[in-house]
Amino acid sequence: MSPGFAGNAPAVAAIDWGTTRLRAWLIDGSGKVLAERRGDDGLITAQQKGFSTLLEGHLAAMGASAELPVIICGMAGSRQGWLEAPYVAVPAPLGAVLAGAARVPGQNRDIRIVPGLAQRLADAPDVMRGEETQLAGAGLPARGSELVCMPGTHSKWVQVEDGAVAGFGTWPTGELFSVLAAHSILKHSLGEHPAPVAVDSPFFRQWCERALGEGGDVTSKLFAIRAAGLLQDLKSEDAAACLSGLLIGGEIASAKRRYGAGDAPVVLISSGALASLYSAALGLAGLAFRSVDADEAVRAGLIEAARENGMIARTGALA
Amino acid sequence: MSPGFAGNAPAVAAIDWGTTRLRAWLIDGSGKVLAERRGDDGLITAQQKGFSTLLEGHLAAMGASAELPVIICGMAGSRQGWLEAPYVAVPAPLGAVLAGAARVPGQNRDIRIVPGLAQRLADAPDVMRGEETQLAGAGLPARGSELVCMPGTHSKWVQVEDGAVAGFGTWPTGELFSVLAAHSILKHSLGEHPAPVAVDSPFFRQWCERALGEGGDVTSKLFAIRAAGLLQDLKSEDAAACLSGLLIGGEIASAKRRYGAGDAPVVLISSGALASLYSAALGLAGLAFRSVDADEAVRAGLIEAARENGMIARTGALA
């Protein structure tokens, strides 16, 4: 038993390693969380400082032993990452995806990276990395159809059938917000430091509703935010709410058009401010939904991946 | 008669002064062009170096006299320009718009700036500056309904009824291309210096057709360009064609949805490479159109503005 972990020893380290962030947990053999760390050293930092160096630093800081195995999901498994964990083509059962984690060679410990998913359709190619692990940890039923919304920089909408990913799409909503706010003519409307968008902003709701009525057509309304600044004295904090409402409403309208509104409620996997905004927008769209916390989902998915790869035992309740 | 202008003396200088460019012509009393200059000293340069200094430099280089009157259209008339020429609200007859040019005070010569147009609708605010002059010079019939497409950084689609602007919309297609190519994840697909898009590129046509089938929904397909690079080995020059086709097709689909496909052919006011791309895209959309050269239209519009403001005589044929 490692010193410092009263009662339970860590059985695996679980790492969500994205483009800009890293989150790490130490997990015991029953799936219980013993320690947690968060850092800004995502893929971009790791490309410079080295993946192994960064990982070992986080593990040492959490008191992990030199033999503790590690399970990783996210962009660390991309071509620009530590080791390319080749995409699994959909349709794909989530359990089998997790079980196919790729082992990083030349390391003293057992380090594996969960593969991403690829949709190899000629007219709708798409990829995800990290979200497959969130999906596996979202507690979706083993039977039935689910439509899952995972908002973010590159929002994913996923069709899950009987525990397998049937298809998915990406809406770069978060990235569009950042890029348009910083580099387009809308920077004059939003100002240098766009205010966080309040979910109760009437501008967020109004522009979201406008977008919902346009079937995903966002580009025809972007310039109107600038014009509203010139003609209607729209304030910069309200302009940010307009842009957020327009882009989120547009994403939901577009996804609804592509996937239809099924019988089951949409599963919204998100956390923090984004969860509030998407909850409000799904409500405005008239879509029933149930919420799953994104942070908990990815951690539960990594624990499930550790089980699927034999790093911890199959039995034992989740933390 | 000024030295250097055999036969005809300049009666007015006509300036199209945009955000990044300036074009200047010397015009005789009959509307004939005597000299032309182009420069990169648009609004942004002028804000630093001074509007009067820049203008006088161009006029002197063309041999204009110190008394020659000047008519200007474009962003020089904006709030960030030389003198704000207040917007005229639509609906507005084009002749009356031109006649309302604002005189720049404190100048030795008569310098006037054509006002822009504002659409003061609560749910579709919009503005234009410069395009109103192009419209006036496009040779539109005095009677009947026309739908006009003016592609560019901020493309305008304009409904003209009996020579008056009834309404319009802006699609920031050119700006989206630039901003996404330079600052979004698509920069990895398009490369550092995106290739000019060839109108006969099968990628341009294919992605244009895809966008045309989506009613203006562009955001759902942006990430697919990145995914096609990862999964289908899409080359960078082809990625630029995909993005161009997607954005132009999306603009046309959206405008068609908003304005309908009327009986009369769309009037396409454009020039150069953009004219080729939009011609192809309008063809793919099944929209009949006739072409007007944008450079000639703005010059003809400025000459018309000079007439409306009494700077040159009403009679006399256009050059």
C-alpha cells in the first residue's frame, strides 16, 4: 500500500488529456477516486515539454508509485499527440472501443490510450477523441436509442443505439464564438474581453430563438449583431450574449434537423456555464433532455476503460 | 482646361474609398473617364495618415486642379471615417440617396460623401456603405423587381423595387473564409497560404452543392473539412476549395430561402475571381442570373452621384 492513501491503494491513474487541459485521478481497485489534479498542460504544452515528463510530474505530485498503470483518453492519442491510437470506425460498441486502448511503448509503467472514433462517410466524415470515453461513462442504457449532445469547442451530437455509437456530427460552436469574437468585425461589437454570457440574458434568449427558427442558418444573422451595435446601441456584453445565443441556437436547430427529435429525451453531457446555456437553449427548442455532468462522465468512462483493459477488476461499484 | 487633358477637362474626381482600398477616377463633364488610380490606402491607412492628405496626394498625382470637386462613396463616410454621412433608412429611392451626399467641412474644394443605407428592422438590422453607389450604377431598370447579389467580404443581397432599395441582408462570406482559414482549426487543413480557389475544382462544386442542400446551414459542415483531411487525405489546396464552396453555397441557399427565387434573373454585381465562383454557384443553385461588372458599376454610380449633386451636368452619355 502506498503511503498517504489510508485504507485503499491506487490501482490505476486515469487521465483526460485534451488540447489545452489535463485532468488526472488516482483510482482504487473498486473504482473509488483517491486523488485529483488539474493542469493547463494539454496537448500543446506536452508537444513542447514531453508527454512522459509531464505525466510523471503529475503522478509524482499525487504520490503514485512507479508501477501504477495509467489509462488516458483525449487528444494525447491523436497524430499530434503522444502515440496515435488509431480511430475505431463507427458503428462501434463503446465497450469494445475502450478495450482497444493502445499501449505506449518504451515506458516503465503500463500506459494505454483510448482510441477515438471515426465516421468514414464520404459526405459526412467526422472524428472524435475523448468524447467516446465520456459517452461510455454517461450511464446510458444498454438497450434503446439515445441522442446525446456534448457541447464544447467542437460540440458533438451522437446517436447511440444499444450501447454502440451509430453516428455523430461536430458543430464547432465554441471555436466559432472565440474566433469571431477575436478576429472578425464582431470584435468591435463584443469588445476586447467579451463578458461571460448570463443564461438569463434576454439577448441570449432572443437570438437563440431567432436561430432556432432558421434551421441552422447562422451566417445570415452574424452581421446583424454588428448592425445592432450601429443602429440599436447594442452594448458589448449584450453582443456577446447575442452571438452565444445565435451559435448555440443554430447548432441545436441544425442537429434537430439532421437527427430529428426522437421519443427519448436528449442526453446533455456538459458542466458549468455551458450546461446552463445549453439547458436553456434546448428548452427554447422544445426538446426534452436529461443532464449528465461531463466531468463525472469522463472520469467514470476512464474507470470503465481501466476495467475493459484489465487494469482494475470488473466488479466493484463506481465512486 | 487643365494641362495634360487633351480635349476634355476633368469636371469631378470620383473616389470609391473602402476599408482597405481606394480607387480614384477623374471624370469630364460628359461622364467620360480621363484618369484612374488605385491604392491600398483605405480607411485603416487614412485613419493614421489623414483623409485630406491622402486624397490630395492622389488628386495631385492625377494632375487635378485645386478647385476640382470630389464625390466619394464607401467607408470614408462611416463613423470611423472622414465624416459620418448619416445612413438613409430603407425603403429609399437610389437617386435620392445619392443626392443626399454630405459635404466635408473646412476643405478648399467641394468634397461630398454618399450616405450608406440602414435597414432599421428590429429583428433584421443591417447597414451598407458603398454598395448603394454600385447599385445606382448597375443599370437596373426604373420599373420592376430585382434581386441583386453583391459578393465580397460582406456580401449583400438587395431587393430593388422600381429603382428603390426595399430591403437587404449581409452574409459575411469573405470574412468567414479569411478568419476561419487563418484562426480556426481549419488552418491545419488549408495551410499557411491558402491557394486561390479554381472555379473548375470538383471540391468547390461538390461542397457548394452540399451546402445548397442545407438551406444555409454551414456550421454543421465546417469540421467535416478538417475530418476529410484526417480520414480522406484531403489536400490543402482542395480544402480551400471545399471551404469556399461551402460558404458560397451556404450564402446562396440562405438568400434563396429568405428572398425566394423570383421571376427575374438575379443581378450579380461582381468582378474577377469572385464573379467566376458566384456564377458557378448560382448555376449549381439553379438560379438564372445576369452579370454586371462591379468596378464599372461603382464608377458609373459615382458619376451618377456627381450628377445628382450638381457637380456635373445631367445630360451626357456615360463613358
